Amino acid sequence: MSTLSPLTEKLRATQNLVESDIATAAAALAEESVSAEDKMDFLSGLADKGETAEEIACFAREFRARAIDPEVSEFSAEAIDIVGTGGDHSGGFNISSMVVLVLASAGVKVMKHGNRGMTSACGSADLLAGLGIKIDASPEVLRGALKELGYCFFFAPAYHPTFKHIVPVRKALAAQGRRTVFNILGPTINPGRPAHVILGVFAEAWVERMAEVLNLLDTTAGIVAHGVIDDSRGIDEVTTATRNTVRGVGRLREVDGVWNASDFGLETSGFADLKGGDIETNLAIANSVVTGTGPSGLVDTIVLNAAIGLWSTGKVIDVQSGISTARELLLGGAVAHKIADTRAYYES
């Protein structure tokens, strides 16, 4: 009998897993000898029961411990990640990748953790690679990038080798239209352990739960958010086109409400301004943004998220105070220079 079988039966009885159960499960999921069928049954049972914040946090600790250490702890206390769960099927542009560049231009250390597109035509790794980053760069090169550029990108498959025995199972379940806890875990297992985070989630119901997860993981400060497009659609971002449900984390845990563009003196845009496409399309959009010809709703959305990042890391006293700074960095040439510096750094 697989070590997962008793745990799967526990889940089918709608019992929550305890820390020792999750340690056992994480080891089995990462083990090649455990059958794909047993892994699929366990992950399906966990999703059907519904993952608690405590279970997700325990899984995060287990897989953080199994990640390759990039040895960037000297930057972790000041750094931030801007990340989404994905899986919203909104077709949005890579907003977070542009926010990374704005924040790095503002002197904020950014550790972005991501992957190639899974449910989209262009993931964060795809766009950043197109802008000049070598996603397979060594930890030594990435440490240098943090020092010289102010940001780096951790390509998830390179830092989580134990996932190679889980990915086929995830893909098989995805083909059945089923998500797993790994759709949620990605944003919580950044190998650089940044102390701050802006986390977008794929569904409004997950905002409060993921804020609790980040608090259980001792996140210093951050925001969890979901943008509601309409009654049937949402996006894992704060945007100027959506009603944004937000929860604060750590130092910002008192934040609990709904944010709209008008709350920050910004115009409400149509969602069409935020649409993306394949890598070539998104690179063209990124260029239009930094040259001042991008869709106004997208520009404002990038500015708003960057202002949230400046606030979360303590660079400004509130979000409103960061709006003008972020806009000047994005449109005034700093981000364009950051892209040029990025290309030069990785080509050297």
C-alpha cells in the first residue's frame, strides 16, 4: 500500500491533515517510486476536501526546505516578490513583470519567482527572457543581478527539482480540468524567501485564505488580491479595470476591503486595455508602455501595482504617495534604461 493511501482515505472522510501527515505526503509526492495514480488520488482528494490555510502553509514549508538555496539571504529582508497564482484564464498581459522593473528602478530589491506560461500564452519567464534575462542563469549570476540591477528571476523548475516527479501528475489532472494544491503553492515557495509580497489569486474566495497562509509563513508585509472583471470572470491582479478585493499581510494585516481605481485618483479602464497575447505581442506591448504609447489602463495598472509595492516595502507612507513616483519611473526612461542594463548584464 502506498504511504499516500491512508492520507487519501482521511481526505475522503473530509478530515484535515496535520503537520506530520503533510510531511509524509510531501515526501511521497516527490518520490519517483510512488505511482502517478496514487498521487492523483491524493491531490484530487485534497482539492475536493478543500485545502486549509494551515495545510497550504505546511506544504509550503516542506517544499521550501526541498528547494535549491540561491544564497541570497542578505537581500531577503528588504526584497519583494510580485506574483500571481495564474489559472484565471483572463488573457491578461504580464503586469507583474513590468512592476518588477519599476520597483527595481526605484531601488527596491525584487526576487521574482515564476515559470513559463501554463494557462497563458506568455508566462513571466517568457516575457522576462524576451527582455534579456537568462532564465537558466546560475545562482552566482543572479546574486550579481540583485546587486547590479536590483532584481533577479528564479525560474521555478531550476530551483524545485523534486517537482519533476509531480509535474506529469499535475498535467494529467489539468487535462481533466482539475487544479491541485500546487496551483496555489508556487507563490509561497520563492527560493529567495523575500520578506514582502504582492500576491494575486485566481478566485476571490481565496484572498482571505492566502493572506492567512502568508501570515502563517511569517511574511513581513504584503497584499493578497483578486480583481473581479464581472460576475463570471476575474484576474490574479489589482487592476484599474476591476473591483479589487484585498487583504493585508504582516505589518499590513489591518487592510481588508475593496479597492477601485478611483480610490487612488486613477481612471477606471476597460479590461481590453489589459489584454495580452503571445510572447511577440507582449514584447510589443511592453515596448509601447515604456515609450509612452501603451494603453492608458495598462499603464495605470502597472503604476498602481508599483505604488502598492513601494508602500508594502516601506518606501512611501501610503499607496497614493507612490503613484507619481511609479509613473515617472515607468514613463520617464528609468524602466527603459533598466531593460537596456538587463540585456547588457546578461550578455556580458
